[in-house]
Amino acid sequence: MKQLLNTLFVTSEDIYLSLEGENVLANRDKQVLARYPLHMLQNIVSFSYAGASPALLGVCAQREIGFAFCTPRGRFLARICGENTGNVLLRREQYRLADDEARSCAVARNMVFGKLHNSRWSVERTKRDHGMRVDARRLSDASGELQSLLTPVTEVTELDALRGVEGVGAAAYFGVFDEMILNRKEDFFFRGRNRRPPLDRVNAMLSFAYTLLTHDCASALESVGLDAYVGFLHRDRPGRTSLALDLMEELRPCMADRFVLTIINNRMIRPEDFQVQDSGAVLLNEDGRRAFLKAWQEKKKETLTHPFLGEKLAWGMIPYVQALLLARYLRGDLDGYPPFLWK
């Protein structure tokens, strides 16, 4: 089993990364500020415009160390991919399945089932743990609506219909998302999902978390030999890691959304960790990104028992394990793709 290693986040806008022997060097104005051993790293995510040396990018590609470039405000720009050495027969089966809408729907509905299940469990957990502080009736109604969609989603045979069911579930879930925010509601509130740009602090953090999770899912898929750009629910679009977005669907509620709720409710992020641009966009500032990423790394180290495998794993390993299970399904080792069902 693959081991969970560290992710190096470069949050300063003027840091240039280079390679020296077996170390990544963080440079500012040609001065070395820090060294990080390559063998300790699983991913590098840079929010700097200064960039990285070709030598470092080449080594990361060779060693399958994920490397992603984002703007200083967290918008994804590019990922570095090395030679695709995975099983070509596995990828051919992936492409054949993606070209068949009925077979694509069979995989995608399991992923959407996982998303609905995990969304419902997130609502139920808030109701259970904080029943005296929230509108329990609203949460119960949303949970009931999500529960009512679980059986219909398993019977859908067309992707458009599946997207319709997923949309109904998302509306019910996000309709009570603000109810799950327990502290500092005057600063951290949710009036609906908005993006490009996010218009409030909660949406800013959700978008940032989704960017990080997408990168983790894409790296996981490529590490098991799959093509992260060819999806089943999300169809082909140039430059979009559609399969990573598919895989992320079931993980959003428990890995990204729940994380954002936790850092708000536990006061791990402050209102002053954000900045408002003239356009109205609300974005994490450098201090905010640093606090967010530190908490994100700590969350990935926490452990849980995988519901399908029954093994104790770190949260950061879940995208890789789900990618591995998807590959096993495509190879014919499993009768169906088992989504991650949070408990």
C-alpha cells in the first residue's frame, strides 16, 4: 500500500523552487530560505508566480511527485505530468467505458450515491452533536430529502437524469449548510454556492478546498495508471481533469465541506484572514492560506477505518484508495465501483 507522505505548499508569491541533489530549495532573491528532502514529498503545490526550475519539474515527473501551480489567490493553473507508464490496457478500458453512456452511468451513479450518502451523514452529524444549537427540524427535512434520493439514484440509466438527481440533492444539502456554521455567523455565513469569483468567506474556503482535493484526486488517479482527464459523469473538456472531478464528488462532503465547517466552528480561521477585492471577490490572504493549509495537512494525517476495505488509513490516503478501487473495477476484479461511504 502506498504511504502518505508530505505535501509542500508554497504560499509566498516570490518563492522560486529549485533542485540541489536530493533536496528542493526554496529561494527568494537568490537566497536559499529552506530545504526539503525529495523522498519526504508526495506533492508540491505552488501559489507563487516565480515558478520552479526545469530540473526540479523533471525530477518530480520522473518520481511521480505531484506538482501543481496555482495563482496566489488559489485558482488552479497547471499540473506537471510525467511519462504515463500505467497499464495501457487499463486506460483503453477506461476510454471504452467513457464512450458508452450506459456503462459510464453505472459508475457515475455509484459516485453520486456516495455524495448523497456523505452529504446526509454530514447533516446528521451536526444534528446529533449540536442539536440544541441548530434548527433540528430543517436539518431533519434536508436529511430526509437526501435519504429519499438514495434509492432512485441507483435506478438511473441516463447521465442527464443522474445530474438532475445530483442537483436536487445538492440543493437540499447546501440549503442547510449555513445551519451547520455555529460560530461568528456575522462573518462566516452561507447564502448559496457561488464561485469565479467567490463572494463570501465560506465560498472562498470551499473553492480553495475543492482545488486542493481535485489535485489530490488527479494525482491519485494517475498513480494507479488511469487518465485523470477522461471522466464518466463529467464529460470531456480540454484541460479539465474530468475523472478527478468525478472521484471528488463523493469526497466533497466529508473531506472538503466538513473540513471548512470544522475550521470555522473551531475558530481556526479568522475574519481578517481574507481580503475583498474591488470586484467583490473574497479571497484568502497569505496568512489565511497558511492557516488553512496547515489545518488541511493535519486533517489528512488523521485516521479512520475504510468502510469497504476495513483497514485503518489516513484521510489523505482516501483519494488514492478510491482510485485503486476504480482501477480494480475497470480491470474486472470487482463487480462494481464501491464508493466511499463515510460513517
